[in-house]
Amino acid sequence: MGKCRGLRTARKLRSHRRDQKWHDKQYKKAHLGTALKANPFGGASHAKGIVLEKVGVEAKQPNSAIRKCVSVQLIKNGKKITSSPRSLQIEKAQAQQ
């Protein structure tokens, strides 16, 4: 069956479109709010934290390096994340140039 087409079908068309929007991946991600809950920064671009320990993270397969990283506890929500320091990223970018 096709979609309803006549007079007095606006409500059915509108409600059907409203139901079908939830099958769209981007719409669902934007409107459920679970992406913000899962993000340790809570939607912010920056966050303060307390350094707990220095950690060596091994690189992926073809490389065999140990990257210097830190384990950090965020102040705003207490979540623990592993982060590479900004100075290391700047040095890496300068070395490539």
C-alpha cells in the first residue's frame, strides 16, 4: 500500500512521519541525549582534571612505540579517562613539518 493521499489525511501523514523519524540514525542520536551521557566531557570541548598516574600506551600494530599518556580524573563528574598531553601532540605535529 502507498501513502494516504486525500483530504483529511494530514494527521495520519504527520504522525507516520513522526514515528519513522526514529529509524533515522542521526535523528535518534541527536534527540535521545544518550551520546551526551556517554561522553565523559558531557558535551564540553575542554575539561579540568587531576592527574592520577603516568601511563605508557602501546601503539597499534605496524608501529611498536610506547606513547606517553596520563590517567586523569575529571573534576566535573569524577570519570577517569586516559589522555595524551597537549605538548606531545604539538611536538608530533612539528616533527612532521
